[in-house]
Amino acid sequence: MKLFVLITFVVIAFNACLVAQTQIELNEIIIESSEEKRAADEEKNSIQDIKYLSRKDINHVGSKGVGEILKRLPGIVVSGPPMAYRNVKINGLDKEFQTIFIDGHRPAGGEDRREFKLDRLPAGLIESVEIIYNPGVQYGGTSPSGFINLKTVDVPEKRQIGLNLGLDHSNTISGFYPEGSFYYADKKGRFAYLIYAGRSHCQRSDESFLEDFSNEISGRNIKKSDVSLNTATTSLSYKINSHQQLKLKLMWSDQNQSELNSMDVNRRSQGGLGYKQDTSQESTSRKLLMTQLKHELIIGSWKSESSVRYDWSGMNKEKDRIREKDPSWETSLELEDQYLHLANLRSDWERSTCVWGRAKHHIKTGLDASYNSRDFNRFAFARVSSHKFWDEIEDGSYLLNESITALYLIDELEIGENIISPGLRIEGQNRSYSVADSSGQESYWTFLPALHGKHSLHDQKIIYRWSISRQNALQPFLYMVPVLKVKHRKEIIEQGNPDLAPSRSWNYQASISASLGDKSKIKIRSFFTDIRDVVEMKYLGIDDRFHYRVFQPMNIDSAMVYGGTFEYLADFSYFSKLNFRIWGNYSWNGSRVRDPGSQEMRRMNDQPVHMTSMNADYLMSKLKLRFSFGYTWMSKRQTFDTIDSTGASFPGFHYNPYGQLDCSVKYYITKWGYLSVSIHNLLNEKEVLNQGFVVEEIHPGRLLRFGLSLTM
């Protein structure tokens, strides 16, 4: 079946080659080539190790969301099936160790682990993506594993009109689901503006088949999802004079999701299965408003950007559940809502190259002050189905306030072919929380130094980079506030730990990159991160009610994460007239962390040892066709066995190696746009994991997408 699908796809692409036979100038290709060169220049000129994705990279193999773009990058793991890539991990560390910014600022939509869900933004809204693996002090001190900056569409230099239409189909559920976006931008005198609006809708069904070979029990879990996303943004720019400019940007994201779960066999944390029926209906609404007013000023060799921001994020979730529980049935209801308010004032000053002594200096300094409020409300109700009133009511609400004030200074010293950039960030934090029966507060100041270096040879054909930085990873919201309570051996245990300290780390990186011709290159990067007070989960036992594992977060003395990446890009147009290129990367990750239960050293949970991404792109300009292929693969992952206070051991999860093949064909119908057909997970690969004697097969399905893109 897989071979048949692949052959069919190739035949369709070949037949499309016969449609047109004339050579024309393709504006879209010219734009993509220009963006590709700009991305290459950004990477080459940066003193930091960065990966810069252009419009061409974003358009590759018909990306729908930001997660589909990031999953092909070195050292990055993005979890989720097609259409639902949402959580990102960098360099083997978990979600709370990285930072995702939108237009240079952290958004207000942080979840329980402080992570930002990627599926809240469509790919069509993103103009470029910047990844810094060991960021400097200007980006904050909370990114031990890396920093991702998503730059949304902005006011262009001339009039532009853009239209994107799509039609999605998943083989997991019937029907085609439309999506579309439109933007209009223009410039008149000193005033320029851009208006963008987009909407997408999709449905999918995720199936998991479970089997316990020790007890001869088998069953399945079916999850049907319906997701809609509405986004809009407006950018206004006014040039006051030749030295000053004002910019106003507003962005709105509204995501609504409903899920129906049906399970006819209960998977328990002991690693065995039992005949239990469990059905739930869950609806979630996430809204995000971002506002930013920026003032840009140029005075001689000095340039400044000052901005004031206010963000608001709201989430509402309701979950109805009925489950089999001896000797009857149990009905439960979970109500959850959270409202986040973020205010930020930032001013950055930069002085262009000046000569003091024997070195050229490039000075950067800035002040960053922010206030974050998280009002979280959660109520859980449970009763035996035959009862009229709720038997149990749990309150998991809390209020958390954070304020962060930081000052940074960077000096880039250029001496010949060498650039050395020392930097220092002084950061003060104040945090307070309150729950129904307790409250707490803490404040501290910390010094976060960084040192980046760059050495160039042969007109930047060969570049060496190295860096050292100190970072603080803030505690996840969910782990810090003592509101989650579970029943274990007739005792009520609070899972939140208000005594958690931020994870402090020293990060070391070194790389070498070499340009081969105008567009081809290779790059090797190595990294080592030493973390103190890393947060790990201590296993307490099995919950008396739902039979799942009970963990409590705690600080472990140390952890080490290390590894390397290899990137390559070969553009054959330099050697011949073929518009053909291949690029990809390979990543290797290692780690050591002390297990909070056994106190032994082991690898970090859920971290693949090997990852690779391979991509190919072939343009037939005469026939106006572009073929693109991409394959991502990761090796086995596992969560380690857990041991409770009695010495009993319960098996962890083992994820088998998993890969996906994506491909697309673009036909440039006019000078300004193209038609596309793309398939994600073409071979319909399934994910297999084990827990003891239990084997689970997860079928994410195949996604087919038709698209039309016009830019005028």
C-alpha cells in the first residue's frame, strides 16, 4: 500500500510536468531566492550560533503550522501528529528550558510548564524564524537549551497583496477542511500599514491500539478532534522624520478545540491493562491578544528601540467524563480557566562601530521590565452516577504574580578577523502566590554573564564560533504552586512544591562552518550544559482513585546535557544548470541526571540519542515545477523505571524509532503565485511504545493538503 501511494504521487507529479512548456520569469522564485540569501547573510554575520529560516524554508513541503517548520531543524524535537505539532524541545532539554518569543518578546500565553503552544499560530503569519542555541544576554536569562524568535508579517517597503487558500484532508477521518488567509499592505508618504486575517479548520481522529501480552487483554483508544483557529494582525508605521519612526502592532489569536475520547480498555501505570470503559468530552478555548507600541530613533552612530507592550491570554476548558469504576460508574466534571496579563517596558540602545584603542567596538545596552499575572481557577467534581449530588469537590485555584527587572550591557570588540563579545545581565525577580489555604513570596537578584567569540577566515568562508553563558530556567507554574492534591494510601499529598528553586546552568558551545561556493555549506556544532538544581520528578506511588503514578517535583543537585549537530547544504546549481539542492542535519544527544528515587545516574527521560532530517528540492523552471521532499527520524526514547518508597519498581515507557516522510509539488501558475499539493507522513508510519508487557500502537495518519498562494 505504501509503495502504491508513493508511485501514484510520482505519476501525478510527472503528468503535471507536461502541462506547461514555456520559460517565464517567476516572481515568487525571485522572492524566495532573495529571502534565502538574506537568511544566509544573517547566519554568516551573526556572532552567535543561529539558524535563520527564510520564507523559502517556511514554504517548504507545504507547512501548515510553526511546528512543521521547526521539526526539521538540528537538535529540535516537536511532539504531536500532523496538524497538531505544538510542544518543542531543544538540545535534549524539556519545555521549560527554552524560550519562545514572538517579534522579540515573550507572549502571555504560557501554559503550565511556561511553554507556548505552537499550534496557536499558522505558518502563513510567520515571516521568518530565528533560532539561537546559546543566546546572548539581551534575550533574557531563561533559555539554557535555546531561544526561538517567531517574526510575524510586517509592514513592507512597497504595496503588497497576499492570498493563501488551502484544503486539508486526513485519512483518519472523512471530509476536506478549508483554510485561508489574506493580507494587504501599502505605503503612502510617511504612513504605512498592513492588515492580515486568517482562518483554518480541521478534524482528525487519533487511534491507539493497546495489548497486554501477559494477560491477553487488548483494546483501543479513539480521540476525535475538531480544531478551528482564527488569527488577525494589524501593523501601522509612521515616519516622524528622518531620525524617528513609530510602529504599532496588534495581533489576535483565537483557537477553539473539542475532543471526544473513547476507551474500552484502561491503561494503568503499573504497566498492565484492565477492562475499563472511559469516555470523555473536552472543549478548550484559547485566546491571545498582543499589543506593542515601538519607537525607533537614530542619532548619529546611536540607534534605539523603545517599546511598551500589553498582552492578554485567556483559556477556558471543560471536561465531562464517565468511567467504569467497581461496582458502578463514576461521573466527573472538570472546569478550568486561566487569565494571564503581561505588561512589558523595554528600551534597547545600540552604537555602531567606533574605534577605541586597537579595537572596533559595537555597544549594546538595554533595560527590560515586565509584570506577569496568572489567575488560574480549577474545580473538579466527582460522584457515583446513581447519586444526585457531587461526592467530591476539589479546588485547584491560585493567583501568581511575577515581576522581572533586568539591565544588560554588551560590547562587541572587533580585532582583525576576530570578534569577542562579553556581556552581563543583572536580573531581579519578585514572585508571590496565594491559594485557598496558604501563600508565599520570594525575591532575588542574579548576575548572568555571557561571552561569545567569532573568528573568520578567507572572507568568512570559514567561521569559528564559541560561547559561554549562564542561564536561569524559571520553575514551571504547575510545579511551583501547592494546589494539585492526590490520594495515596489514604493520605492526601500535595504535588506542588513552593520551595523549588530556578535551575541554574552554565552553557558551553563551539562550532565551525565552511561555505562551499555561493550557496553550499557545512557546519558542525557541539554543546555542553551543566545544570544545578534541575527539576526532576520524585515518584511517590500509585494514586488510590485513578491508578496513575503520583510524582512530586524536586530540585536535584546536578545534571549534564551534551551532544553535537552536523548540518549540510549542497546546491548543485553552482556546478551545473540543475536547480537542485539537498540539505539536512544529524543530531546526537547525551545526558546524565541523578534519579530522585534510586539516586543513581541515568539519562534524562524522553530524550532521543539520534535524530536526523533529510530534505531535497528540485526546480524545473522551464516547466514551472518544484518538487520537495523531507524526511525526519528519531531514535528510541524512553522514560525510566520508577521506584517508590517501598522499593517497588514500575516500568517506564519505551518509544520505538519513528520517522515521517513529507513531500510536495508546486506548479507556478502565474508570475505571482503557485498551486501546491503536499502530503505529510506519506508512508502512514505508526508510532509504537512499550510499558512492560503492554504494547501501544499510535496511528497519527496521513495528511493531504492542496494550496494556492498569490503574492502581488
